[in-house]
Amino acid sequence: MMREKCAVIGAGVTGLTAAYELQKRRQQVVVFESSDQVGGIAGGFKQTDWDWFLDYHYHHVFTGDKDIKHWLAELDLADELLVLEPKSVNYYQGKIAQLDSALALLRYPFLSWSSKLRTAAVMGFCKFWPWGQVLERWTAQDFICLLMGQESWEKIWQPLFLGKFGELASEVNAAWFWARIYARSQKLVYVQGGFQHLFNQVQAKLQDYGVEFRMGVEVEILQQKSGKLVIAGEEFDQVLFTGHSSTLLDLFANWSADFQEKLKNYETLAAMTLVLELEDKFLPDDIYWLNINESDWPFSGVIEHTNFVSAEHYNGRTLVYLANYLPADSQELTYDKNQVLSWYDPYLEKLNANYKNDLKNSWLYKTKNAQPFVRCHHSQILPKIKTPAPNLFWAGMQHVYPYDRGTNYAVRLGRQAAQIILQTR
């Protein structure tokens, strides 16, 4: 049988996985990537005095994330994984309290005993009940208030929902909340050298297998010609697009009015991550993850990466992420790093009054389409991988539901997309 020629647009984790699966089935695969490196928003950067890459946005996977583990095992890269157990806490009313286990919840000082027990019972239910998508008929707020109680909602969950979803916090469905609990583990997994180092190794292996990479090439339009799809004059039998719906809308000119409307209606939030490089530790007691349970703070989390992996990989410096989600049209997304740092400064001083004396460098990374937003009954509008256009397929983070976007689900999605492409040949 003659080998068919497949194009994958986007060298993020979904694109890399799909390219691997397609070439394994003896397809000729070409990957187009507008950046100069693979990995997409899960990628990272490296300073000359660092041994390891640092992710653009804080990153880890969970011990139960089987898809990425199996994929890396197939690529002989499983030994790159590190299993760690960092400390996670909440900041509420100027105080810090650990909240990363059932025992920590029972010790949590800001809830009554009845709220603790109700919260623990519901989280246990979410952790072990595998059919959470049926919860999409309710909002997360209604689900939590009914079962965990109003106190638990107001003191733990509401500030986190507001920090992530802003004015839309009350409309997120309960299936999304369930998935956040169900998939989590207390122990977390990172990779030797950082995720960008891992993705570079994946790229090298795929190239050895025969996958071609066209780096620094932005695909702006797809054309049809005699049953083929054409990219920059090159014909392909199938094309897989791995980006956002808004880009897909502009990529192909012949969408039906109905499909165009569907693409316009998928909602996402932007992410803005400020990274600080400091001479000394920022958070006390080796805290890795600090949830900000204050609804009026401009960032929702503080993640001290070098309390997760050793600072020796980064020339002994402390590296801290400040997490923020914003509407895609937010004015704050136009800020440069100095403006963002000025905005955050009064709140950072509440956490560490001397941080500016230790501050050596900072970087700001923004991603316009970072967090899909899911309302009740979202499964009814969930996009299909096979688009209405012949031989054109789509697999992006908007397909990952009810789970949140993440590396493990990107691997799963890449495999699913490749299987569908192969079945429709």
C-alpha cells in the first residue's frame, strides 16, 4: 500500500503524539510549527547558567497519568520521570494553612468540623467515583454549596474559582470540578532537565523515525485541490490541526455557516505567568504551591518551582511563578513585565516583605487561549476530531473534557486523533 502523506499543524504535545502514532502506521508525516522549538505552551526556556530548562508556565503531571507514562515508555524515555511530594497550602485572611491531604483538611483551621467532614466526604466521592461527566447538569457552585456547604464554598472554593474564571466563576459546570479532584495525586511527577528537554528528545526520536519538522513555519491558510489539502504549495492526504478554534476558523475558507458559528462559540481564558528569579527563598517552610484564597488579589497562585526540584539546576537561584487567568480581551494582557510586577507588588510584600532585595530577574509569558471554559451540558457542544471538511481533522485543548487541559490528556488526544485519521483513510 502506498504511504499517505499527513501534515500535523502544531508541535505541542498533541501534535507530537499524533505524529508518532501516524508514522508508526507507516504514514509519511510532516509537522509544521510556527515557533523555533517543539512543546507548545508546555515548553520552556533556559538561561546560560542553568543546567535545566524552566517551563514557561508551571508544570507537572500526576502519578495516575497513565497516557503520558505509556507514551514515554514506548519512546524509551520513562526514566526521565521524577516522582516528588511537594507541600501545597492555602493563604486565607493573612494566614497560611496546609491543605494537600485528607489529614491536612481535618486540621484546616478555617472550617468548622461539620464543613470539614462534608468536604472530605464529597472529595472522597469525587476521587473514587469515575462517572463524573453526569454532573455537568449542575454548576460547580451549586454542587459544592449543596454537598460541602456554604462555608466550604466561601472559604476554600469560591476564591479559587473567582481567581481563575472571574465573573464566569458561578457558571463552571460540576463535571469540570469533579475531574480536578478525580485526577489529582498528592505526589507529583516532573522530568529530568525540564519538560522542554523532554520534548526536544521526543523530537529527535521522531526525526530518527522519519518524521519531518518544518520549524518556524506558520500555516495561515489551507486550500483544497483534487481531493488533497494544500499547505504552501505542498499536497497532503490528511491534515491534523492542533490549535485553537479561532485559528481554525481563519485557516480554512470553506466552512459552513453552522460550523463557523460553533467555532466562534467555544470560550477560553488567557493565562499570564510572571516568573521571578530571586537570590533567596520566597515562601516559608519549603512550600511549593500556595493557593490564594482571597478574591481581591490579582493573582491566584504562587508556585515556588525550586521547592519542587532543586535550585542547584538553576545556579542556586529561587524561581517563582505567579499565576493569573484573564479574559482574552483584558486590558491587563497588554501590560509588560514591569507593569505586572508593579501591579502585584503590594500583594507580594504581604507574602515576603524583603522579596525586592532578592529579585534578580523576571520574565512574563502570556497565552491568549489557555483555559477552555465549560458551562452546564458542555458535552452537547463538544467538538469532534473529524471536521466537516474532507480529510481535515482538529484536536485541541477544547476537545479535552471533562478533564482540564494538560500534558497527559494531550497525549491521549493525539493518540485518538491519529486513530480516527487512520480509520477514515
